Amino acid sequence: MNYCPQCYHLTEKKICDYCQSKKIRPVKDDDKCFLTEKQLIWAEMIKERLEQEHIPYQCMGNMGTGMAYKVGPYLENFTFYVPYSYYSPAKLIVDEMFIEE
């Protein structure tokens, strides 16, 4: 499995599918990997499940606090990242919760 340190996505290819970067390298266990992006209500459910399974994660809002406050927190999207060593069980949780489009 290869890893893009620019956007944190995993790929089998030599060019990142997401950002088109050519700076791909083999993934390491502690690499921060993109898991999913969801709206607030779904993000809270994902947080709860990851915590139940003791999977470390990083969750970041995409709008920022000021903009989210102005337009409403329910319009905010949250991006989840997990260490590669936890990626498979975390991905399984997300896949069980949502049918990926």
C-alpha cells in the first residue's frame, strides 16, 4: 500500500488518486490516513464508535469555528484521520455505518 503525505490518502498506484501528487511512498504504521468526511450528526456517531473500539483518531472541521458559527454547525463537514495501524478496523466501522457512494 502506498501513501500520499500531501493529502494523507492511501493508494495502490504511484500517483495519488485524490490530489495527483507523485510524492507517493510506502505507508508506515504511524502515518495519519484519511478515513472519511461527514456532516456533524454523522461525525458524532463515528467519534462514538471509534472511541468504543479504542481507535485513536483526529477529527477536523473544514469550515473553521467562525464560519461554522455564522452558517450553523450542522452545515459543517468533519474529516477523520486515523493512524495506518488502525485504518482497517476504522474503515470497517465506517463501511458498516454508511453505504459509501
